[in-house]
Amino acid sequence: MAGDLGISPSYLNLVERNQRPLTAQLILKLAETYSVDLRDLSGESEARVAAEIAEALADPVFAAKGPGAAEIMEAAGSTPALAQAFLSLYRAYLRDARGELDPSRRDAVGNGRQAPQDDRFPIEEVRDYFHAHENFFDELDAEAEALHGPLTRPDDLASGLRAYLRERHGIRVSVLPVHALPDAQRRFDRHSRRLFLSELLPEPSRLFQMAVQLAMEEQAGRLDRMTAEADLSTDDARRLCRIGLANYFAGALMMPYEAFLSSAERLRYDIAVLAGRFGASIEQVAHRLTTLRRPERRGVPFFLLRLDNAGNISKRFAAGGFHFARFSGTCPRWRVHDAFATPGQTIVQPVELPDGTAYLTVSRTVDTVPAPHPEAPRKLAISLGCEIAHAGRVVYGDGLELGNPSAVTPIGVTCRMCERHNCTARAFPPMTRPLVIDTARKNLSPFEFR
């Protein structure tokens, strides 16, 4: 191997033992010599696990000062099974502390029986599966792209999809009044072969739900196979995964890969214009932008976060090394929360994480399904972001003084991990630093530390 790579065996030994860096030249030589995907050498998965471990160790339950960043990163890279076991144990602790852990799991451990190995919530397990695939499934994209053309003649996907469901699968689509479908957006009656949609759904959502039904019918075998290959631990996780894959197909059918990426590049990723061009919602477009990961034809690597006005995160797709808080909320200095005060307006904010990586983020509220009076519609906001290096390709980077440090907002992943001094938005002190308590002084920051 050393001969193939043009280095000495002793140097290769040091690289394998993490005692020498994996240089750019050596990475390229590895990729060329052994047909290795460069993404496999990026260390992104190890960095994500390390970030989750660091966040867990910031919990007050770990009273003593924990390991440093270098030790955590080495544990994630050299003992990944042990790292995952630690995270599973911490998740179980959180669920038990909140009263959410199944009593049978506690009883199994208490009685010496083997408890289930994966203690993640089903939705967490499915999110991890999608993240491992970079939220990209090429075979679903290819199937959707092949079908999109015939369905859009003459340039109307909704009517073409409705006709295709009727003629190919014997499914009739009906829009029902809210009193006939009070608690659902979509319902499929297998016996009458009818798809019922709520009249409350806006047009992009009606189109999306028809596309989901088509995926369930026409891609059933592929969805079953892909779900089985995901090797998930529970039936709930498998059902959620199948639905997630059907949703992926629906988005790909509405916004076929090549046409959507070409438009996105020409429009410099203007979300509102893309939504109008493809008859989609703002959220659907933002979600689709996170999936443009085809190796030979990639888009800007975006991440996406969706949360409600209480701070609950209901959707997250990471890209470009951005690490979301997994066990707590987001940084209050990140202006995604401000979107609720200015509904419908776009908030552009460059931010910088403690590791020095800067991102361009775009936050705004998104429309949800209307609710009949007196119910209040759900309030949701999204933040779409990419590394600052891509700002020139994105319309939202125009006019920003990115070279000026004051134009970039320093943020953290979560307060207990953030060591930024003098932060007036801090909710908790960092667990990695000793507190400084001075009865004769009150600073702007709620907590001072060494």
C-alpha cells in the first residue's frame, strides 16, 4: 500500500495510528489509487458523533470536568461502537428521567435480561438513517425524474398526476369539505380506491399528497426493499422510514433533480422564485435543496432546521459540517427564533460556530395547513444555511460585508457547550469551565467563568 501511495511504510503506519495528518495530496492519491469516495475520508460522521458526545457530557449529571475535544474526537474515530453505546445510554437516561422510558426496558435491565440494543426514539433512528445517506437517494430521484416528463404534458403536473392515478392505478382523487375530513389532511380508502384530500390543503400540499400516494402504489416494492436495507430496530421506525422515502419521492417528482438544480443555479437559490416556478411551497423547496447530493452533479450543501414557536425542533437535515444540538435547544443568538416576530419576511444572518466555521443562514416562517376558527394554525419557522464559502453562489449573500468580523454573529451549539464570554443571551454556564461568583459585581452576562 505504501508503494502504491508513494510513501514509506513507517509514514503510513503513523497515519493509520492518527499520529500524522491525512494530507490533501494523500487523500487524492488514495481516491485515485483505490477508487475511494472522498466523502468517506472527510471525517464528517466522526465529527457528528463527537459533537453529540460533547453535548451529552455538558449535562450537569456529569459533575466532574469531562474529556477534552481531542479525546472526544479520538473516541468517536477509534472506538465508534463504544461512542454509540455511550450515546444510547445517555438517551435512555434522558427518557427515564422524563418518564418516557418503557417500563419493560427498565424491568429487563433490573432482572438481568437483555434490553433492546437501540434505545433511540423511532423518529431519531430514521433521522440518523437519512443523515447517513446525506438525505439523498439516487434511485428514487431517477424514478421520479423519468416519470415527471410524461406527467407534465401539457405543463400541468397536478392534472397529469390526477389522471395518471385514475388511469394507471384506478384511484380517484376527491377534495372533501372540512366537516367530512375534520382530523386529517389525506386519507386513502383501499376498498373504493379513492384518495380524499382536505379542502384546507393549499395547492402545493395537495400535489405533494397525490405524489405520496403514487409512490405508495408504484414504488411499493422499492420502498419495501430500501426500508429493509435500512436495518431499523422497530416496526415503528420501519413504517416511519417507508413514509419518509415516499415523501422523498414526492418531492423529487414535483421538483425533478436536473431541472430543479439547473433552475436553482440560474436563480442563485432564490427560494421564493423556485417555489413559484415549481408550484411548491417555501418549505418544500427548502427541503429539496438539502437533497442535491448527486456525486457528479451537486448543488450547494445546505442544512435545514424547522422549529415551532416553543423551540421544539421537528425537522433537521445537516450538511457541510453544521452540528445541531441533539439533546437541547438552539442558540438564542441565532435569529431563526426572530422569524416569528416578522412572519413571511426573510432574515439573512451570517453566523460562526466556536470552531471558527462560518455559515450563511436564511430564516423565515413557513405556511402551515390553515385551521378552522377558533383553532389557531401551527406556527413554524425554518432556517436554511450553507458554509460562508458558498455565499457567492447564493442570492442571500449579496450585499453582506462578509470580510467584516462584526457582520458575523458568534453562536454556539448549546449554552452548556459554549465557552463564549460576555454572552448576554446565555441561559446556562458552560460545564467545561469553573464559575466565577463575585458578590460585589454584576456583569451583563448572567454567568461568568474562567
